[in-house]
Amino acid sequence: MRALNGGDPLVEVRNVKKYFPIRKGLLQREVARVHAVDDVTFSVREGETLGLVGESGCGKSTLGRTIVRLLEPTAGHVLFQGRDISKLDRGELRPLRREMQIVFQDPYASLNPRKRVGSIIGSPLKIHGIGDKKSRQKRVQELLETVGLSPEHYNRYPHEFSGGQRQRIGVARALALQPKLVVADEPVSALDVSIQSQMLNLLDDLQTEFQLTYLFIAHDLGVVRHVSDRIAVMYLGKLVELSPAEELYQRPIMPYTEALLSAVPIPDPDLSARRERIVLEGDVPSPINPPSGCRFHPRCRYMTDICVQVEPPLVEHGKGHLAACHHPLNVDAETLERATVSRRHTPETADERAKPTDTGGESHPVPER
Ligand SMILES: Nc1ncnc2c1ncn2[C@@H]1O[C@H](COP(=O)(O)OP(=O)(O)O)[C@@H](O)[C@H]1O
Ligand code: SF4
Ligand SMILES: [Mg+2]
């Protein structure tokens, strides 16, 4: 974790949507769409770790893949170092592939079982025509050491390694081209709890050594706490809260975040006993027909009529903390008033509205509590 709060944005996500068509019948006509990512705006600053959290199916991987342009956004823009990359074709994307890499969740599925480790880690170098066979081998052996494996592992196959070691191989492959941005998509979710912290420490060390910027995806708030500078919370395709990390744990504003937080174990037994565990009722609704208004309303214990009718905008509640809720928690009257005033200065034109702020938010209406 670097805590470079003033860093320039490396990635800017502006009003990004990613819908997947559902086709049926002989003619494969589009009958519906999965609203996997639905109008998301935020930025990732150079050198920071931005944690991205939300239940399974809320669109985290889709957003991560859209950012590194493994997927093309349905609408909106992704800027990398100020350059719009949302519409680049394959050839134009090629040099960018070096700058942005993904570490995948499942270390079993993400490595080709028929390839030797040396070939897996070296393949990005080969594809990009970097060095000759000998220099690539040397580089791969260095990478193996960097991620805490041995250069002698070069000729082994993935099945000869444990889950944690395989994930290290995945990390080495991601680092081969010296990227600036690494999207780590649930990099420890498939690992035993006992080795999760080793992997987190490795990622932290690598960030310092190679000045990496991380988008760190996880499905709960426990894992990202100690690695993130800021945390973004997603619910059913929407960004619902974005905050400096510690601030989020001290002062959750959106009820969904409050519920996620209530499930995070805390070491203090007294505090733990006093804390209410909020059980979310019902399943996550379908992203094909998301609920009206606030998408969280069918499961929210603070829900009122307005929540069903009007989508709450993402607004700043002080200290770089944004949340989308009609009845924000842990917000004093003065801060709420400031947020309400800022809505009166809501940009008028679409261009102005799309302009990203440092926090990724826009000024929007905040209805009264
Ligand atoms: N290629 C695809 N085609 C159709 N639907 C998809 C595709 N990829 C993801 N989805 C759907 O988009 C939603 C978001 O998925 P995903 O981004 O994988 O969520 P998460 O990573 O948060 O678990 C889910 O409903 C998922 O089923
Ligand atoms: S807007 Fe309403 S339904 Fe949505 S989180 Fe806030 S209180 Fe709950
Ligand atoms: Mg995922």
C-alpha cells in the first residue's frame, strides 16, 4: 500500500457500461441484456491500490476486464494515462497490453497444464518479441526468484506446484512485461487462509519494487483492508461507495457497505460482541432486470418510497468519501447540507457531467433524509 493520495490518475473510468446480450432462437435475436457494469465512473491513481469489493456477480471482473480492454465497453470511456483506449483496435491495443496485466482468481484454471512454467511465464515476452531465447530464459528465472520461487522450477509443470505457488507463477507472468497497472482479480480467494497473507505480502513488496498500481478485486471487505489505499464498493453493476480505506471501515455510508462490513471479523472480542451482524435477506436480484431506483432497495432495511422510485446519485460526503444513498448513514447534518448545496451546482451539459473528478464522482442531487 503506497497511500499516494495526491497521485495523478493512471486510469480514468468514465460512465462505463458493459452489457452482455442474451440471444435466443435460430436467428440469435437479442432478447435481453445482462447489465454487468452500468454507468461507472472513478479513477485509479498512479501508485495506489484501489480495492474493488462486492458480492459475486456484481460486475467486478467485467469492470476489471473492461479497464484492461479484454472487453470493449458498451458505452463510456476508459482513459489510460490520459489516452482514451475504449475504441482502440487490436493492433493499437498491442503496445498497451504491456502496460496492463491481470492476475486471475483461479491459479488452477489460469495456467496451461501442458506448458512448462518457463514457457508460461516467458510467453508474454515471446509474443511481444522481446529478447532472444537465452535472454528470455534468464529473465524468466529472475522473475521466478522475484516471486519467491526457484530458478530451477523453470522446467516443471503447473501440477507440480501448490495453489499458492501457482498463483506466484501467475504473478510472475503478469510482471514479465513490467506493466504499470495490475488488475488482481480475487488473487487470494482460491488460496488457503494460511497462505493468503504471504501472497498479500508478496503483492505489496512487488508494488514497492516495481512501482505498480493495483486494482485489487475481492468479494469481501476483510481481504482488502490492509492492502488498499481506497476502496470502491459495487452492487449489481453500480458503484455505490468509494472512500479512503480506513475511512470506509470507520464510517460506512451506504447500507450495503454497512452490511458487508458487519460480516468482517474483528480481532477485538468486546467490539465483536457488541457489533450487530446484518444478514442480507434474499438473493442478489438479476442484473438482466435490475430493481428500479436504488438497486439495493429490495434488501435494504432503511428503504423508503423514494428508494424505489429514484436512483440515488453518487455524492461526496467529505474526506473524499462518496456514496449513493437517499438515507446516508454516519453523515452529520452539516456534511449532508454541503452535499445538498453541491447538487445545486450540478453541471448542466453532458460533457461537464462526464468530466471525472479526482474521486470519480459527480455532483448530483441528494434528497433530504
Ligand atoms: N461473457 C458473459 N456473457 C454473459 N454474461 C456475463 C458474461 N460475463 C459475465 N456475465 C454476467 O455479468 C454479471 C457480472 O459478472 P462478473 O463481472 O463476473 O461478476 P463478479 O466478478 O463480481 O463476480 C453476472 O451476472 C455474470 O453472469
Ligand atoms: S437509497 Fe434507500 S434502498 Fe438504497 S441503500 Fe439507501 S436507504 Fe437503502
Ligand atoms: Mg469475478
